[in-house]
Amino acid sequence: MTTSVIVTADDLGLSPAVNRAVAALADAGAVTATSLLVGRPHAEAALELDLPIAVGLHVEFDPTLLATASHDEIEAAIEDQVAWMRTRGAVPTHLDLHTGALYGLGPEATRPGGVLVEAIAVAARHRLPLRLPRRAPDGAGVGEAHRLAVALADDSGVRLPESIRTDPRPTAAIDGPDDTARYYADLVATLPAGVCEIFLHPADVATDGLGAKRVWEYQLLRSGVLLTVLADTGVTTTDWARI
């Protein structure tokens, strides 16, 4: 089996700097997908860009809701965000959640077990692929919960990528743009066979409270270096429709 990769520019709608970056990258053919934060002030402007790439729904939750809501309330919160896109004529191509919220880990661990069951239910209802990797993220410590979630997704007919990868390091741990480029080049060499996703968080300037890491990732994508590394490794690019 060959390897193909969805190259995603995440967090569309977060700020003007992100919207500009995603639009430039999409027009340049440097990315194949993005995901929209519908609850952010710049989400409406993002939809007006009419991007030539797949636009998924990047679900966000209020931490209080995660801690206290019932199963039905969590599902309804996701459905409300799907509806936000649909009522504006934008049909999401996939469902994307922060990994921490999905599994209930890290700073989003206010809901033990995360929102795996609810996310799978909504994805199945709308026939959307879900950013839940078949292979558990390295060091996530999710074990049996991940195995059961993948089985539930399969039983529900929800399509999943084989693996999802990004650079999890904070800006302070990255030694500039060259280090960013090296990290992703090394990452490509570890991709398994099947449809995978590499997601980055680009912005064209480090403003709006965004760090330099986003600018370095934008520069990497805009340079075409990541696409060249993929091609040289025999990896093709694809989008969520191919899962």
C-alpha cells in the first residue's frame, strides 16, 4: 500500500493573519485542506474567501461545557457548529477536533474520556470523515479508549485517516524556521502506508496573539519545501474525500 497525505492548514477563522495565510497557501496549491473555527470572530470572513480546497469543521468547546454537559448536550454543541456552516452554504468536508478535547487529555481534560462517542455519532450522521487516527498518537496514553473508538467508528461507517502528525513543540523549543523545516522533513520519513494527515497552523505575521511558530510553518508551506520532500519520498498529496 502506498502513502498519501492530506496537508492541512488548521485554524481558519482564528484571525486575519491566519485567514490570509490559508488563502495564499490554498491559491498556491501548497495545502489540500483547512478546518474552520466557526465560533471565532473571523469565521464569516473566512467563508467569503471561497477557498479552492476542502474546508472541514474544527469543533471547539467551552471548557465549562466539557466539564458539565451530558452526552446529548455535547452532541448538540457539535451539531450546532455543523449547522452554522451549512446555513451559510458551506458543507464541511470532515470533522476536526483538538486531540486533547477528543481524548480528554492535557489542558482539555475537564471531561474524562473526551468526546469520542459524541464526535463519532455526529460524523456518522453527516457521513463525514473524522480526524481520529487509526494509530494512536505517540505518547498520548489513550490505549484501550482509542482502540474502542476506532472500532466504534468502523461500526458506524466513519472514515478515519491512518495517522495524523504535526509539530507539537512550543515556539520556545524550536530553533527558528530551519528547525521547523527539518522537523517536518524527518516526520515525512515516518509516515505509515495509507491516507495520513499532516496539519500545521500557519499565519502570515506573528500578530493577533499568534507566535512565531505559526509564521515559520507558513514560510515552510509557502516555500514548497514540504511538498518537495513528500514527492521525493514517493508520497502523494490528497484530501479528505479520498479517505
